[in-house]
Amino acid sequence: MTDPGDVERFLEESFERPVVRLEKDDLRAFIELARTEGVRIVDWHTRGTPQPDVLQGMFQVRPEALDQVFATLRDTRKWYWHDYFPIGIPVPDEVLVRFSNIRDLSH
């Protein structure tokens, strides 16, 4: 269960600093996640030169790989924005997972 204080801090920081600093270790974790069996890249782009500072993308994930995806997103040291959309009725065959280090909630 999420601590209400964490949610409040996340909301406040979202308006003050909408782009979370993209750490090299976190970028490597996302790249490794893309190599996981059952995870397919649908969209992936970075911005920033020489060091990327923005990452946005989407994975299409088979159910057997969801635990790994959730663990990677959970274990990042920062709050990265992500959402999930199941594909398949009544039981999802795959899940679209969008992610970004831009967490601007003002839109």
C-alpha cells in the first residue's frame, strides 16, 4: 500500500520538477528490461545530447514477464511515470506498459 505522504510528495514534485533526472543505472535497467523474454519494444526514444535526459517508450509485455517489468519499475530509485493497458478479453494476452521520466501532471 502506498504511503499517503509519498503520494503528496510525488504530486508536489511533479509540478515543481516535471522531468525526473534520468540516471545511467536506470537507463541500463530499462535497456535490460527490453531484452527480457516476453518483452517487446513498441516505442522508445530519448532526447538530450550528449547524455540523454529524457526517456519515453512503451513495451508490449506477455503475462509471464509482467513480474519482471513491475519489479524494474518499482526498484528504480526515482518516481518514473508509467501506466498499463491490458490487451485481450476476458483475460489479457499482453499488456502495454508506457513509461517516461517526464511526469508533468498539468496537462
